Amino acid sequence: MMKMKLVKINRKYILATALALFLSLSWVGTVSAETEQTNSYLALEAFSNSIADIAETVGPAVVNIDTVRMVKTQFPSFEDPIFKRFFGREFEEFRRTIPQKGTGSGFIINQEGYVLTNEHVVRKADKIKVTLSDGREFDGEVIGSDLTSDMAIVKIKADHLPTVTLGNSDELRVGEIVIAIGNPYGLQQTVTMGVVSAKGRSIPTGIEGHIYRNFIQTDTAINPGNSGGPLLNTKGEVVGINTAIIPYAQGIGFAIPINAAKKNIDDLITLGKVRRSWLGVYIQEVTPEIAEQFNLKEAKGVLVGDVIKDSPAEEAGIKRGDIITKVNNEEVDSPGELQEKIRDIDIGKKANIEVVRDGKTINFIVKIGEMPTVEEEGSEFPKEKVFSVQTGLKVEAVTSEVAKELELSWVKGLVITEVIPGSSADYMGLQRGDVILEANRIEMLSVDEWEELINKLEPGDTLLLLIFRNGRTYYVPIKVEKID
């Protein structure tokens, strides 16, 4: 009897304890949920305040840049002989010159009034007005600009100015939060926030043949007028210069990494331009087709398409057709990698360039030079044609007349007179007026030699052409096509 009673007492005790524990846990769960919610609010408030603090701290160093450029325009009314008779030529010329206004952003990098912005914001500007966040206005003067990097320094006559802190763009991670401050559509001190969408982007500049490389892509709202303004990390440091947008796209903007800008600032201020390290070669990617033609085991390295006369590369002995594989014992597998490594070498310093030539590895010691400014011009083309269906090209031999018309200093090779639309040659960018110097590493001196070589190839084979265009040579692989 005593034993059964003890069991009953224990069962009641257990039930009571379980109920108390359940109620206790329920109360703890409620308190925990309320605490978690409170903590979330506090974290969100702290994050919001940090963004506001950044805007408040950096904002005074961000400026609005308004430009005026005088451009000449043609009004149809000026062609009316009666209008000309009454108003005369002088008035006509006066009316043709009109002001073209532009707007952008910039940020102050030191207290003496140096403002960093985009080159395209102040390009060819006749008048520059810089407005600070406190409303003060100053005339600005471009003291240095660089088209290639799209950077410029504008000087204003002021001192003891608020400045930004330049960060380290190499430490940026995809997905990291960034903030932009600028003057989109002239709306001063606009703050937007987003993330780093990608790094290392290459985008066309709108200038033929030129590409901006290694840009930061962000979904931070960037609009016309933001150009030249800072892209900031959550520490309030400048990690990029807002530069470009893709029209009609949403959430796609680009910024120059601030580490690239840092390399140029001193040159822009002291020299008015950017000095660049220079090897003096035209280079291109080694594709599988090119690797096959050069008897390479794999598509690695960078192909030298041409060597510029009197350049450091030519003086060292590097030749067209060499495959550059290493710079100072570091491998290079793309034109971009090679360019970056050369840029990192100071002008006047020597570099060890390793190349593969005809299957052999050769090392050259090259004294890195300063890149000159080179302008290229196009040419007109001859009209007579010889048809070659397999390649998608029409060619003729370069004669004295053709050489003169193309402004060539020699009479050899084959000139492309037509490219068949949709062909492999068309896809690879070959054009009328291009001169073929070699085909499959064999010098082309006549159309007969060309036809003899082509007739030995099968549909699907790769034909490697050495092309001369606008004063330089480069290699182009094309697929030989089936005859219809």
C-alpha cells in the first residue's frame, strides 16, 4: 500500500513540475522573441545612422561641377540667300556659336582646392563652375586630365577645405555595401546605396577601339550628373569614382577603382598628364586556334601581333609572333594581365620578359619606356576584286597604285577588297582595306600563292592571317568555310 501511494505522489509531482516548466519556457520564449525583435530594430537603426553619418561626414567634400562649352552649329535658315544678304557673314558666324551646358560631380582630395573628377565631365569646357555643399561657388581650372583613365583634376582658389579619405579598392568584395554621393540631374548632395555587383569589368568608352578596364560594377543608383562623384565603403572611404551607366538599364553602374586613380593623381597635378609604362607591342589573346597554328601545347601566354618601331620591345629584340609567357618570372595568360604587370613597373626600370619563339623559350631584358601619344587614321580601298569563296574574302595583290592609295611604305601582300557578310572573316572583324601579309605563317606575295594555300585546306580548318591595318599588324584566325 505504501508503495502505491508513493507512486501517486510522484506522478502528481511530475505533472506539476512539467506544467511549471512549460509555462516557464513559454514565458522565456515570449521574452526571447521580444528581445530579438528589439535587437533587430536597434541593429537596423545603428546601420541607418552609420549611413547617415557617412553622408554627413563626406558630403561637404563632394562638389557640383557645371560646365559650358562653346560649340558651332549650323542653322538651316543661314543657307537662305535673303537671310545672308540682310544679316551678312559676320552675324551668321556669331549665331553659329552656342553654349552647350553640362553637369557632373567631383570630390576634394586636399585642402588646397584640388578636385578629382572624370575627364569626360570637363572635356573641352570653356568655363567651369564648382559649387560646394555650403553653396559657395568658384571658377575651376583643369590642371591635368587623362582620356584613357577618364580622370581629371580641377583646381579652385580656396583653402582649408573639407576632404575625403581614399580607401583601398582592392579590398572590396562582391556583395559589399557601397554608397554614392553626387549631383544626378543637377540635384545636389544626392545619396544612394547599393552593393558591389562585380569587379574587373571591361566596358567600351564610346571612343573607337578604346575600352575601360577593371571597373567596379554596382547597383547603386548612378544617373547623369553622378559622374565624377565618390563611391564609398561603409567606413566612409572613397573606393571608386562613379563614371558610367548603361543607358536604359537599371541597377548597372560603373566606377573607376580608387587604387587605379591613386597611381595617376600626382602625375595629373604635377605634369598635367599621366605617364604610363610602355613595352611597345600590340598584343592579343592566344586562342586555341592560334595555339594550334603556333604548335603550342595549350592556349597560354600573350601573342605579339606587332612591335612598334624604336620601342623598348624592339630595342630588346622582341619580334612579331613571339608569345609572351612571363614578366619578371610571373606568368601572364591574357593581354589584360600583361598590361597590368607592365603598368606596375616604373618607367626606366628593367624587366625580364620571357617569350616562346618557334618552340624555344627566350628571355629578354627590356628597359621599360614612357608611352607616347599615337593617333591612327584610316584609308580608302581599291575596287578590283579576285574571289576566294573558302575564306569569305575577296583579295587582290598590293600593287604600286594600291600601296600609294593605302599609304603603304612597301609593295607586298594582298589587300582585302570585300568581306562576305556572315562569314567567319566578317565575324572576326576583317575589313576592306586590310592587308594580308602572311597566311598560316607563310608570306603572301601573290594571289596565286594565296589560292594554292587555300586549296590545300579543308572546310573547318583554321587559317591564321597576319593583318596590317592603320599602321600595325595583328593575327586573326578564321575558319575555312564549305563552298556552297
